Amino acid sequence: MAGRAVLMAHAVRLAEHVVFTELPFCGVLLDKRNLRLYRLSQEASAALRTALHGSAACGPYDGVTRLEGDVVDPATRQRVIGTLLAQELLRSAGGADG
């Protein structure tokens, strides 16, 4: 299924209208089209970070959060990335849409 292919590191990117920020207690996505904020759990934030930057990417607050390193299970990563793709907050990095 095509959904599995986008879970590899660097296979997705943020949509042009989305900003992602990590805070010590959560992650935040801002959809600039409608000024809507999405709060992500620490685990969902780590899943997004590793999908965007690879499993070696460290979070800015790894030393002070309960998550350190790439501890997100594949099922969680797949669910988070699939949801964000469906909401058009992420794009396939290799896709023809841009």
C-alpha cells in the first residue's frame, strides 16, 4: 500500500502552509490557511520529527522530556503520519504534487 512507503525517513515533508514547532511538553502544528493549531503529544511529535528528518534526528528537548531518541513504535508512527497526510498537513516528499 502507498501509505507504507511514506513512512520511511525523509519520505514526507510539511505542506507549504504548515509550521511545526516542538515544545518541552508537546508539538504544535499551525495551519496558516485557516490559522488552526494542532497540539501533538510528545510521542506524536517525535513520530513526526523522525518522519521529516530521519531516526537520527534529536528533539530540541530530548534531555528534559520522557522520550529520548527514537522510541516511537512503528504503528504509532504510521497512525500519526497517516492522519496528518489525510488532513493535508503533510505531503509526500516524492509526490508529483509539489
